[in-house]
Amino acid sequence: MSEPAYIVKGLTKVYGEGHSAVHALRGVDLEIPRGEIVVLLGPSGSGKSTLLNILGGLDRSTGGTASFGRTDLGALSDRELTRYRRDHIGFVFQFYNLMPSLTARENVELVTEIARDPMSPEEALDLVGLSERVDHFPAQLSGGEQQRVAIARAVAKQPDVLFCDEPTGALDSKTGRAVLRVLQRLNERLGTTVLIVTHAAATAGMADRVLNFADGAIREVTENTEKLDASEIVW
Amino acid sequence: MSPLTHKLLRDLWRMKGQALAIAMVIATGVMLLVMMTGLVNSLEETRTTYYERYRLADVFAPVARAPNLALADLAEIPGVSAVEGRVNGATLIDIEGRSVPVQAQAVSLPDFGSPALNDIYLNDGRMLDSDRSDEILLLESFARAHGLDPGDTLEATMNGARREFRIVGLAQSPEFIFTTAPGELVPDDARFGVIWMSYSALAAAYDMDGAFNEALLGLGRGADEEAVLAEVDRQLAPYGALGAYGLEDQLSNLFITQEIESLAATNQSVPPIFLAVAAFLLNIVIGRMVEAEREEIGLMKAFGYTDWEVGAHYFRMVLAIAAGGALLGCLFGVASGRAMVGVYTQFYKFPFLIFDLDATSFVIGVAVSIAAASAGGVLVLRRVFALTPSEAMRPPAPADYSRSGRFGRSIARLLDQPTRMVLRRITRQPLRMAGAVVGIALGMALSASTITIYAGFTRTIDLTFSVVDRSDVTVSFTHAVSDKTILELQRRPGVIRVEPVRDVPVVMRNGLEEHRGAITGMVQEASLSRALDAGGAAIPIRSDGLVVSQTLADILDLAPGDSVTVDVREGRQPILDLPVVALAESLLGAPAYMDMAALNRVLKEPGRVSGAYLLIDDGQSEEIYTWLKGLPAVAGVSLKSEARDAFVRLLNSGAGWSRFIIGALAYIITFGIVYNAARIAYAERARDLASLRVIGFSKGEAAYVLLGELAAVVIVALPLGTLLGYYVAVLMASAFSTEVYQVPAIFDLATYGSAALVVIAAAVTSGLLVKRDLDRADLVEALKTRE
Ligand SMILES: Nc1ncnc2c1ncn2[C@@H]1O[C@H](COP(=O)(O)OP(=O)(O)OP(=O)(O)O)[C@@H](O)[C@H]1O
Ligand SMILES: [Mg+2]
């Protein structure tokens, strides 16, 4: 096993203060090896998105440390954090977050513009089966199609780490499998570390490692000895 | 094209309504600045060029009768570059169909060639033929006012003899841009004429062969005018010098200078106010527009766009709107400035027009717009940048309402759901609401102050002609005559009342300050022409000294207790020291009053009058006019109705005319501000409103949630606008006031009622426009994406 991509120690996150404070993370300890596919499972509100946001440099923790390689994310300035996201991270957001005034292709271009070694937007959209819809605006796409644009946008920059918050939530199982296949191929070919949050427990089959989340902490870590191919997953 | 450029263009297109509304407001502010600055510049430039091209004299030296030989000595005075002697004569012109003769000035032109100074511009016809003594040129504006043309004949009385003349041409001169009948303040084209005749003909008529009664002098650069005036007076003293004066005291020039100064003063205070209001709005609205982009900003940041890159993107958007609006304003400003210069060229009878723009007004307009807009954008961007991307990407609404939810469960239960939503939004975002309130209040202040100015102008006219002067006819005598003339007037059937007046032309001095004007000697308890202050109360006339108008006191820097040097310019021309005993606010001119008998005493000319105010029987007016015309002592007769018309014309056509343009722009800005407030509120809430509709609210209820907010903002803005309007009005009133007339800032219910109506009308119109969009909105579209 190579050097870990992330080492997380005692990570906490509190939203708000006093009475209305929400403890979203209550001390997370974790190691994510480089090049693995990691699946996070857990009930709604258990803190999965929160963890992803902190590791992806979108948010800051309240306590504990999270390091990417040798870099302590908490110690980075806003500027360095921007750099980190720009150079290393790909994101699929739970709510897609497409720019409404940009077409599918342009939404992907928004990321490839500033990436170091991107694939072409067309290629990325082709990977998620949207080559026919490249010039459509988000408002003209179904929820699942919007989600696939979001995935194309994340993979197109060929990041070192890919965070996917419920990437298949709005997809039928056939399309969902195709999307997972894309993630798996990226992982195999480029060694991209992939973190997937999902409610579909079956997805766990393709993971190297499965994290079970509950109440802001990791309850259980399972390492898969046998990985399934994405095409074999059924839910 | 980069995706951000696509986004920019599409966003601008999507917000085109809003963007245009914002751009129009800033355009209006910039337009006023560019237009007024261009106007003032052009008028100044045109006047200067007119003066130079037609060699207007720098010094005017009236004298009783001096031999032409004396001119050579005048030319030797250091600093004098040109000299011209001419004959001037007071004349009465008979105009067919008018029972009152019109006063005129006959001016000589050299028999051969053009004059060295005070040249004329021939509008129509031809120049004089010096062999024919009955040929005249007539002042063009006067001829137009009476429908006279070259080829027509004209009867005039010169030096007591009535003669018939032939008009061969119409002319204009920088010396007579404004003509004012003697003893009157307000210029009137119709009631004072200028006739040009060849020197030989005019000299013959006034027994001035080989002589002149006015010397004109041109000064070279850096000449010492004071020294020249003194030397001219010294040289001409043996010939009956009446006192040389400089161009700055020449009547027409005085008037045009004041007009331009008044426009310049207006330009200095009004456009900056408008621009500031527009800039404020721009700042607020751009801020809110960027605020609405918060999630997009967060998203770009999440992808690794730096603050600079995101900032640059929004700066381009801001630039497109602000600079677009400002440039539009420049274009409008140039176009309307050009049009206004055209109008003013006619008002001021310039024979040509020099359109001169001021580049700094463009720079200021564009820079202020961009700075205001950028400041609005930067403030918000900084706030959003301070958030982590994950916070920024989350729509801000749900989390934050928790606090305002507390405002009394019991009260809340009394209100229906939509009302609660309106109140929550207002209480939750007090800053944003405050911005909207101040914006609308400023809009109202602009409208209120322009309406105030309108009312001020009307007040000036009313006070002057209905309250101050209650006579029908004003008679002025050729010189100060014995008060027996008054008795003669009183005895005339049809004359109901006669009130004498003694106007003494003087130059008043206090230290270095100097003012050429008159002292008005009035009878105690005058009733036909009263000295009134700005409040409409009678100014008590004193016999122990002068009651000086505030305007004059400002010019001469006088206070009660001071004494002023009075250089009398008629009769024996004594120099007196008179005490200032009181100040009075006056609306018209810069008068100084004194008891008539006391004035005559200090002049050592008892029982003299220079004019009279008459109240006459309407039925006999024609006979009385004709009779007055025949009296040898009468120099002029002016009817109040004509004087009033002339004054109204002056207020509505000179510098005062710009108030209508400014008023129109004030309404446009007010509407723009209110419309923007409605528009941006809608843009921010489109998705919420669509959600309301989806869960079963009616169109009306959804509109209520949106427009209730606008209504609340407007209601709070009205009193604030009233207060701000007061200050803006005071500022504008002083800008519009000139030495000739003062414009008071009038504060009454009607003014503020009208201004409030302007705002309310704008709010209702904006509400309807926005509601139309709301009704048409596609629910699914609105929910899927954000407006
Ligand atoms: N900005 C915030 N302010 C306050 N509380 C928050 C905020 N964001 C998240 N939370 C709370 O933190 C907890 C964890 O949220 P998180 O989004 O990480 O859950 P999740 O595991 O991703 O849930 P889901 O599966 O529903 O997406 C939740 O209780 C949530 O209400
Ligand atoms: Mg989540």
C-alpha cells in the first residue's frame, strides 16, 4: 500500500453556536490510501457531505486535522486552498450545482479552462453518455442528465482526487452503472483516488474500502478483498 | 470564447430589463452633467467669441458733448488699444396700433467702413448708405417683436422732432443682447429698440456735428482698467463726463453674464446631486445583483477559481452596465446639450453657436459610475469571498430566518402567512431594506426639490407683480422733474391714484466692492409699489438711511450700521455717504430703498420725482396712454401686464428654462429608482415566489408577498424623502437665484404631496410591470433554475 492520500485525526465540525449548535462531525479518524475507491455509507444527516467538503477544501473544520499527503489542509490560507482545489480536486455535488446560464459543454469548460491536463469537454460528456445534449442548458435537461453533466465536469479535469456526493442518486440503474464505470476507469487508468457518498449500499461492492458513518463519526471500516466491476452492481 | 464570457453575455441578456433600468438611471445622471457642463461651456465660449469678433468695447464713457479731437488723447492712454467716438440719442418710436410709444436708443455708425469698436452683425437687408439721412438699421429682435422688416418705414421722435425713417436692414450686436427699458429690471425685446444711423445723419439730428457723446475704448491685454477709467473721466471732465464704466457694468453684458453664471451655479450643484443619487442607486443595485450570484460565486471558487478571477468576471459585468449606462449618458448628454445650446442661442440671440464640450464631464461621469458600481460589487464580493465555498454555494435563505421567527408568536398569529413573509424579509434584511428606502427617498427628494423650484418661480412672479407692484402703469420721466407733474397726472380724469417715486442712478461702493444700480426713493405708506421682503411683508422705508436688499448687501458686503459711498450719476453728481439702517430680503433685483423726501434732501433737490405709479380706470386706458405719450416730461410708459409678460418670459426662457429639463430628469430618475427596487426584489425572490405558487398560493397572494415589500419600503421612504427634499431644494434654489431675481425654496403641502404622488405613481407602475412578469413566469423554469 502506497502513502495515504488523506490522514484525518480527530476531525470535528460544529455549525452554529450555543443552543443551536450542530455537531456535524464528532471526531473522525481516518486514512485514505492513494488510488483507492472509498465508499461512504450512512443515514441522512450523519455528516458525510460535511466530511467531503472539508477534505475537498470547500469548508474548514472546527477541530482536529486533515492532511492531504503532507499538507495540513487546516493550515492552508484561502489562496492555497484555492490552488489545492484547482490542481488536485474534482467534485460532484449533491445538488449538481450547474451554472444555469451555461450549456452542458460550457459547464464542463468552466473547469477544463483552468485545469492543468484536462480531457476535452466533448470527450467527458461522451463518457457519461451525453454527447447528444452538449448544447443544452441545465433547465432543458432532466435531473439525471444534469447529474451526468456534473460528473462529466468533475472527471474532465482528471483530478488526483474525485469527490462524488451521491453521484447516482437521480439515475436509473443502467445509467448509474455507466457512471460508476466511468469513475472506476478513471481510478484504474490514472490512479485517481475516488470518494463516493451514496445511499445505495450495493455500490460498496466496487470499493476498496467502505466507511460506515453514523452521527458524525465513523462506525465501521470494511476493506474489500474482492472488488466487483461496476457493471456487476445491481440495486 | 471562454465559458465565463458566455456566462457574462447570457447573464446580461437574462437581466436585460434590470440592467437597462440601472443603466438608464446612471445615464440620466451622467447626461445631466454632460449636458449642463457642455451648455455652460458653449455659452461662455460663444459669448466670448461674439464679443471678440464684433469688437465689443471694454470701456464705455458717456459724455455730454465732446469734440472728436478729444479722441486722439483718449487713444494715448496707456493700455488703450482702440477708440471710437459715437453719438447716442434717446428716441421714442411710434409703433402702429400701440398707444404707448416705445423707447429706443439711436446709435451712430461711421459714415464709411465699420466701427473700430462695437461692430454689428447684419441679419437681413443691407448696410446704411451715408448719403441718405433717412436710412436706419433696426435691432433684429425688436423688429421681429413688432413684425418690422427691411423696406418698412418707421416714425420716431428724435431730439423733439418727429421724423420718418426707412428700415434698410436688421442687425444684431453683442452690445444689445439684452435690451431693458430704462428704469426696469427685466429685459424685453419689444419694449426697447435700438436704431443704427450713419454718424452724419444722427449727429445732425442731435446737434453733434464734429462731436461725440459716447467714447468707446478697447483695452489691450493686461491693461489696468481702473486707471483707464480714472484717466478717461479726467480727460472728458471738461466736456461733461457722466462717468466711464467698464464692460462688466454694461447692462446687456451684466445680464448675460448673470444668466450664464446662474446656469453655471446650477451646473455646479444640481448635476452632482443627480449623479450622486444615481451612483448611490447603482451601488446598491449592483451590490444586490452580485449578492444574488452568491451560489455561482461559491461554485467557481469550489472549482479553484481565484478571488481575482471571480472578481474580474463580476467586474466585467458591472463595467458593462455602469460604463454602458455612463456612455449612453454621455451620448444623450452631447445630443441634448447640443439641442439646448441651440435653444439658448435663440434666447440669447447669438448670431452663431460654438458648441464646446468639456472632456472632464465625460471623465467624471464615467469614473463616478464605474467607481460607484464597482464599490457596490466589491463590498459584496468581499463578503462572499469571506465565506467558505460550501457556505457560499448553499442558498442562504433557510438557515437565517430562525431569528426573526421570534417576533411574538401572538402577533404572528394575528397576521396571515403572506404578511408574515413580508415582515420577515423586511426585518431579516434591514440593511438591504434601508438601501432601498434611502434610494427611493433620494428619488423623491429630487422630484420634491424640482417641484419646489417650480413653486419658487411662480412665487417670485406673483409676489413681484401682484403684491409688490399693484399699479397698472409705470411712468418714467426724462429726468428728475418737479413734483408738480404728479399733480398734473392726478388731475387727469381716469387716473385713480398716483404715487411718485424717485429713482436715482448711482454707483455704490463699500471698500473694493462696487455695484452700479439705483436708490429708490419711496413715499411712506406707499400702496401701489411697495417694498416687500421675501415673506411678503412690507419693508419699512426709513428716512435716516438706506434699507438695503440682502442681495445688494451680499454684493457689497454690507451690514446694518455700515455706511456706503454713493456716487450719484445724475444732476450735479454728488458723492454721498449714506448709512445702512436695515436689511430686507427681496426677490427681484438688488434694490436699496430710502424715504423719497429724505433722499431729495441729501441730494439737495427738494420736490423732485423721476417717475410715478398709476392706478387707472380700465375704460379710459387708451386715452390715458395717448395723453401720457404727449407729455414732454414723459420718457417712457410701461404697462404692468407687459412687464409681467416679459418677466415670465425671462423666467421661462433664460437660465430658468433649464429647470424644466432638470424636472423631467428628476422624474425619470425617481421612476428608475423605484422600478429598480421592484425589479431587484423580484429577481431575488423569483424562485421563492414560484415555490409559493406551486404549493397553492394564488397569483394575487404571491404578488402580495412581493409588492407588499415594495409598498412598505415606499411608505417608509416618503417622510425621509420629504426631509431630504428640503435640503436639496435649498441648495437648488440658491443655484437658480441670480442678482436679478431670487428663487425662494417654498415648502408646502402641495409640493410634497405632488412629490409623494410622483413616487407613488412610480411605485404603482413598477408594481404592475413586475406583477405582469410574475404572472407570466413559467413555474417549472423558475424552480429549476434561478432568475
Ligand atoms: N450550514 C449548516 N448549518 C447548520 N447545520 C448544518 C449546516 N450544514 C449541515 N448541517 C447539519 O450537519 C449535519 C450533517 O450534515 P451533512 O450535510 O454532512 O449530512 P449528510 O450525511 O450529507 O446527509 P445527506 O445524506 O442527507 O446528504 C446535519 O445535521 C445538518 O443539518
Ligand atoms: Mg449529503
